[in-house]
Amino acid sequence: MKHFGRTIRDKREQLKLSDRAFSLRQVATRVGIEPAYLSKIERCEVKPPSEATIVQLAQELEIDKDVLLAMAGKVSSELQEVIRKRPQLFANLILQLKEAPDNAILQVVREVRDSNW
Amino acid sequence: MKHFGRTIRDKREQLKLSDRAFSLRQVATRVGIEPAYLSKIERCEVKPPSEATIVQLAQELEIDKDVLLAMAGKVSSELQEVIRKRPQLFANLILQLKEAPDNAILQVVREVRDSNW
DNA sequence: TTTCATGTGTAGTACATAGGCAACACTTCT
DNA sequence: AGAAGTGTTGCCTATGTACTACACATGAAA
């Protein structure tokens, strides 16, 4: 939401230092959008693109997909689908963890990973 | 997604049995939409309405908000915001719990509720 | 020096979203 | 019988989403 465009630009230019294939035009082409559009995205002249395009960008620029989506004010449809299948269960869980510190959540993740139901 | 409209209609007609104030027109008015629109919603002639309208309907018809949103293929912006603030943490957690049985998740919720971080 | 690639400005577009408005027929009070 | 309330039909629309297409100026490469 805040600096989606800058994040993209910074990462791309960083990658460009060691590989000329990371020009705006080439990245745009590989991602499947018009260079002019990517230019506007990077300069925040337009709102962040669609989920599909963001995922392509994340992959191309080696950025965490969910983090990039979050910067665009979105949540991946993959996660949404999990929630939608059991709404009250996940709604409770998430709201319960809303104020929890990071390490408490990490703890939960670990417990869950090691549990055998 | 499947029977959003039917759920609304069924619940409304059930409530209407003991209270005439639950006519389609009156409910629509209280919710803040046109009766004609609610009629179409209930008969699935149109796609489910916006999140704001769904929340109003849930409240008016005493249905769980998140469950109703899920039927409409949505996840509340409230939950999304929680996830967006710590994307990788919650993405991991949710995907970890994707296949977990209900009672395992309930267990986690209880543990979290009783824990003091 | 022509060629080529780079980033950018302007304009326009196809489609989806989220409804509103007017009018109709039918039932129910009074 | 008239008035009021009920659900429904058809048509219309404003706003947003997610881009594309074209043209241009600048810098590097041959």
C-alpha cells in the first residue's frame, strides 16, 4: 500500500546491476505486461496491478509473494480460499492472534508443524 | 458462493413467520438497499452484494458475518487487514492449518486464548 | 552515424462492480 | 371497493479495475 512501486523498482534495479536482463522493458515482457504500464506501477502513477501480475512480479524479482501482495493491500486468493472453507474457525483464530507478538505466532506454527493429528 | 441467495431468503422467511417486519421490502429498507435489488439477490439473479451490504444483512438476519461473507466468496477486510500486517507469519500459519481437522484448530484457538504472552 | 534499447507521457478501452428507478401484478387490510 | 403492502421485471448507470496502444526523447552500441 505504501511503497509498492518503490519496492519493485529498487529490487529490479538491484538485480539489474548484475544482469542487464532486468531492464524495465524486459521484465515487463517476461511478466506479460506493457513496459509503459510497469513504468507507471514503479512510479506509483497507478494503483498496484492484479493479483496475477503481482505474483508474476514477485517470482521474477525474487520477492515473497504474500509480502508483495500485502504491500498492494491484498491477500492471496489461495489464503482466502482456506479461510472461506471454514470461516468461523479461521475468523476466530486470526482475530485471536491479532494482537499476539510475532514469536507467539511462530510458536503456534511450530507446534502445529510438529503435531500429528 | 453456492446458495447465498437461498440462505438469505430462507432465514428471512423464517424470521418473518414470527415478525411481519421481515418482509423483503422492510428488510431491504433497513439494510439500505432497494427492495428490487434484494429480491434479485435472494433469487440469485445477481451476484452477492458488497461486503458492507452483506454485513448489514448478516446483522439484520442474525447470521454469522464471516460465514455469510464466505458464502459470497469473500473474506472480511477486517481479517485481511490482520493478515496484511504480518503476511509471512499468517501465510505460514494458515497454510499450515489448511489440512488440519476442525478440532485441531479449535485446540489451537483454545491454547492461544489461555496463553499469556 | 545510424541503429537500437531504454524509460516515460498521453490517451483510450473492455469489462466488472454495485447498485438505482419506474412500473407491474397480486394479496391483504379496512 | 379502495388503500396499502408485497415480491418481481426490465432497463439503465456511475464508478472502478486493469490494463493496451502509440508516440516520444534520451542514451548506449555498432
